[in-house]
Amino acid sequence: MISYDQSRKILKKAKIKIKDETILSENSLNRVISDNIYSKINYPAGDNAAFDGFAVKSKDTNGINKNSPKQFKIIGSIAAGTKSLNKKIKKYDAVEIMTGGIIPKGFDTIIPIEQINFYPNKNNKKYILVNQKIKKFNHVRFAGSDFKKGEIVVKKNTIIQPNHILAFKTLGIKKIKVKKKINILFFSTGNEITDKDNIPNWKVRNSNSHYIKNLKENFLFNFKNGGILRDNHQNIYKSQIKKLINSDTDILITSGAVSAGKYDYIPSIVRTFKLSNYFKSVAIRPGKPILFAKIKGKQKAIFGLPGNPMSSSACFRFFVIPFMKNVLGLSEEHPIRATLKNSFSKKQNFTRFAKSKLSTTKNGKIEVEILQGQESFRVKSFVKSNIWSLLPAGKSKFKKGDILDCFFPNHSNQSLI
């Protein structure tokens, strides 16, 4: 049995290669960018108005004050989305302009509509009256002031979020190169596992496959359910590993049959293959029997998760997910640091993943409560939880007020980086 830290080092060394593909930017949510994405244009494309109002030439307002106002002739109107005015600009000219309208050459400042007085009157708008000096570039949005041509929009190895897609569409970025989604083939194991609705008390409903399948939108992978391997399906499992080597599947995962019981055949079959990296059993709770292997000379990995629902869930979150993130080139997740609300004890030499409840106080302090019902068969506490607390090895007693590292169970902390 190895420590959790040792297992993490093995996972990092056992990185497999995932190819790139080019997709439409509008379909890129939750994908990982393979290369830096650069703007091909200046944005805004031209100098435009930040407010509805009138554009004038700032130097025309020199010497103007309340005692000596000046009439500026209205020579046209420019709306957002229309071609800018193409007239020769004379002294004391003004043009009506709407927010986003392109400022014609010769004008360099905007007077907001709220400050405008018309002459002769509002119903006969021939002139505007200016009674003060107007600063240059007042309420002007400059071309390229948001993104300049050639500027990085999003850096490589970023998980694409809706705000990134907004930028891509704004800047006319139609296609982007991303990492292909990791393909996972998943098998449940055991004679007790069933997909039926009405079951006797010696059967167990197949929940682990459904839990992991429904994480796929948040965790960047494709999921294929291979079904259930029974207690006498050793040869079928071995044939699945052989098929893995020459398939488009990247990771083969089983749930159950990984401990040391009579029908726990997963480890012995995995060891019949040539492996470059391997571990079996980690000093963790829940999930101690977890197995990992990388096929030697192939870009294929195998995980054997425990069959217990909480053990399987915790091992997927703290072993499979970090492995996939490393494969996709993502940086290591940062934990949420929270103050413990209640005391908790564990075995000193084990790392503990604890079902917990994260909350904030009125003052904005982040707190975490380790819930009752930490046994790996208990689902009720997992339903009540919204975070995993990670309690490291080397310490057995955790007191109220201690600071704990916390990780979201159903989506990545990556978005917080």
C-alpha cells in the first residue's frame, strides 16, 4: 500500500497523449484550448461613441463659456450599425450620434444628450448650444481599446467557458483547436449488480455508472457504458483490455472486483499485461483498494475503482479527474480553503476524503462542516454534501477552527484559478 502523495506522483508520470481537433467556437464549451487564441481584428473596429449625444471638434470649444455660448450646426445623424458620415467638416459643426456609432473623421469628442440644449428649440433642431469647453476624447471608445489585432484572447490549456465563447463570437473567431475529449469505457462488476427496478435484498442497483456518466459534461470526457462484468467474466475482462490497445478508448475503468476477495479478479488480470506504471491499494478512506495501470508502449490507461458508491465516487474525483486534467495539459487544481466548523478524527496514516457541507457566514467567511455518516455505503450524507474535504495523512485529530482543503464533487475547482 502506498500513500496518496505517492499515487499522485505515479499518475503524473503516467501521462498519455491526447490528439487535437478543430471545432466551431460556438460548440467549444468545456473543451481545452490547444494553442493560444489571438484576435485577428481590432475591437472596437473603429472609434465610436460611448453615449448618445453629439460629436464635435474639441478645439472648436476653446474660449466658450456660459457668458459666450456658441451655436454648432447639426449636419447629420449616425446610428450604431450604420456607415459613418462622409462629409467635409467645418468649424462649429456637430453630428448627432448614438451609442456605438462610428465617430466621423474630424470629430474627437462627445457631448452626452443630457447636456444638450437645442436652438431654436427641441421641435426645430438646427443647432446645439455649447456653453463650456469640452475636453478632447470625452466619451470616446477607441479602436482596439479592448482587443488589439494580434493580442491573446485566451491562453492555451484553458477550459472554455461561456464568457470565452462570447469573446470568440464578438471577434469573429469561428474555429479553434482543442484537445479531443477523453474516451472512457466503463464496466460495473459483480453478480449482485443489476439494472432492474424491482430487486430482491441480495441485489444492488447499478448506480456508479450513472453517476460517472453524468459527470461527463463537467469533466471533459466521453462516456461509454460497457455493461456489467459478472464474477466469472475474467476472460471477458481480459479481452476488453486487449481491445482497448487498438481502439479509440483512452481509459478503461471498472467499478468493483478490485479488492482481495474470492471474485476480485481485476488486479490479477491487469498484471498479466506489460505495464509501465502501476499501483494497487492506497492509504485513503474511502477507496483504499483503488488500482491504476498504464499499458507499456501504449497511450492507454486502466483504473480499477472500488465498488462501494462513495469509494467509487471519491476515487473518480481524486484519481481519475486529476489524471485526465494532467493529460489535457491543465494546471493542478487549487483547493478552496475553509474553516472547519466541527471536530473530526481519522486514522493518522490515511488521507481521508470527507463528505462535507460548505457555507459562508454573514461576514463572508468560508466554513465547512464534516457531515455525519462518513461510511462508504452511506449515500444520504453525500446527497446533503456539496464539497469534499481532504484531510491529509500525518494528522489524526482535526479541531474546530482548523483550515481544510476542499474540492467540489461535481465540477472542477479549475474555474477558480
